[in-house]
Amino acid sequence: MRAAAILLLLLRAMAAATSMPLQDPLRQPGWDHFYNNEFEDALRDFSNEVHQHPFDPQAYNHVAQALLYLEMFRNGALESQLVTGNNPFLRRAKMEVPGDTKAKFNDALQTAVRLAEAELQKDPKSISALYALSVSHGLRSNYLFLVEKNWTEALRDATASRKYSNRILAIDQNFIDAYLVQGLHDYIVGSLPFYMRMLGFVAGFHGDRELGISEVKRVADHGVLNKYDARILLAVIYRREHRPQDALPLLIDASAKFPRNYLFRLEEVQMYSDLGNKQKALEILDEVDRLRAAGAPGYQGIPAGKIEYLRGNLLFWYTDLDKALENMKRATDSAQVLELNTAVLAWLRLGQIYDLKSEHSQAIPAYRQAMQLAPQSDAAAEAKGYISSPYRRRPRY
């Protein structure tokens, strides 16, 4: 597991709504938009929250959260394939974020930290202030990794988030939602190489992958503010751990709860595929395609080429090469309207399919297209190697 890749498990850790007393975040419209990937609508609602509660640090955290996730969504960074460590996104120099968005994000976080620290000056045991600071550091961790590609500083902020969470639990052990940060941090640090765990800012935290999973599950089962994030993250963790049978029920539940978020349905496809149920995986892809063609809310923006790539990729792994080739050709024909990650992988897969069909002369142009689209990506480096040494099937994991 790549050290940098594990940091992406924090991507949804700090997305909970939050004002005390505890209440289901979906009672606030902004969070329904947020979990359905309607980030511009969520940003509008959270900006209104700032106007209504200008001294609430969490209102500013919500704005920062929506800004960051809006750009992640635009850059294709929310699909959990990116968390597996197999996607070229992890090797891109930086996530492209407009300068004004960076400024708004930083301003919102700085205001949140200032307000929370002022509240702690008055009451050092203020759970709301400690929670806000934990969220702020978690968001900054995400930003530093995704935008600045500074993973050491990102891990430093993730550890700071953990420390604020520790302080909450020292005051109130029944604040179940605080265990989400604990669990993720335990899982992440426990997954890091030994030399990384020796870094000063994670000293004292040895990490424990199994403990981390159980802590995240505790929040998924009994949390309030973070329950939806915990369930989503638990599915991501189960996928990383090659436990699709455990991830699938969580994804089905998320799809029902947030029907306009197509990413959950696409993750169901992957889990059914991993379980060996090719037919069910294809059925869900067909359903997503029907919803896209019908302009269903949340689905209308999916490029047709995205579905072609996903179907071709599924068939590729099942060695149904003729059909996979048809789909991947259609995907690459529309590569110009796909997000960069899908476009690069489509060209790479097209070359691999040709190689598996013993048509290496056809594979070479596809590999060159992958190299040209994202020269610094893992996919480009992989494609370059296949030009001189044709691709051969290897185990999936």
C-alpha cells in the first residue's frame, strides 16, 4: 500500500455537519446536496449558514469542505478507485484549483480556526471548539495532499486532527463521532511503512489497522454527526482490504440514501465484479446508462464514454476481449470529453486489450496516446514499458 495513497482515506473523514446538540446532518439541506455530489448547491447553503451564524467556526468549515469537494469532483478525485493506489491521479503534480477558490478555501479555514481558538480561550473544554479544530486540520490535510502534493505536511495536519479528537474523548468518552478520526488515524498509521511511523509528528501513535476498522465501524453503527461518512469510509476500507462482501451492503445502503450520487452505483459495479458476479455488475452499469440517457438527476452529466470505459474495463478483466475492445474504442473516441484519469486509463486499457489479442502493432498507438495525455502519470509510465514489452495478463491483486 503506497504511503501517499493511504492519506486519501481522510477525504471524507471531516464532512459531518456539526453544531451541538447532535443531530442528523441531513436535517440541514446543504448536507443532502453534499452527499449527492451537488457541491455548488451545498456551497450556496453553507454560505447562507455563514451569514446566519457568523461566529460559528463550523459554518466556515462547511464552506471550505464544499469548495474542496467541488474541485475534487471536477478533477475526478472522488471515485474510490483513486484510493486504491492504482490510479494516475495520485502521481499528478497537483490538483488544478483556481486561485480564487484556493483563496476562499484558505480564508474560510483561517476564520474557522480563529473562532474556535477564541472559544477555547474562554472554555478549554469546549467540545464544539475542539471538534471544529479537528475538522479544520483534517480539511487542511486533504488540501495539502491533493492540491499542494505535500504529503508529509498533510500527515502532520492529520495527526493534529487526531490530537484534538483525543481531547474531546478525554472530556466525553460517549462522543462517538470523535472515534471516526481516531479510527482513520489508527488505520492509516498502522498501514504506513515502518520508517514513516518513526516521523516525529506521528510519534506516540503506533497505529493498528484492525482497531482502526473497528473504530470506524463503531461510528458507522452508533454515530450521529459522522455516521454517513463512517459508512462510506468503511466501504472504502473494505475495498482496500479486498472484502467486497462487506463493502457491498454499505454501498447499496448509500445508493438508496443518496440516489443522485452515481458514484455509489459505480462502486457497486466494482464490488459485484470482485465477487465474480459479472452479470449483476453489467446490469447495474446498464441501469446507470439508462438513467444517464434519461437525464435523471445526478446522472445527466455522465459522459457516455465513461460508461463505455467502465463496461470495457469490466469485460477486460473477465477476458471478454472482443466486446471489451468495442467498448474501449468508443470510450477513446470520446476521450476529449472525459476527465483526464478516465481518458488516460481508457487508452492504456485499449493498448492492453490489443496486446492480449496479439495485435501489438495496434497497441502501440494507444499506449502513445496515454503517454501524451498525462506524461507524469503512473499509467503513462506503464504504457511506455509496454511499447517494448507487450502487456501480459497478471493477477488482479
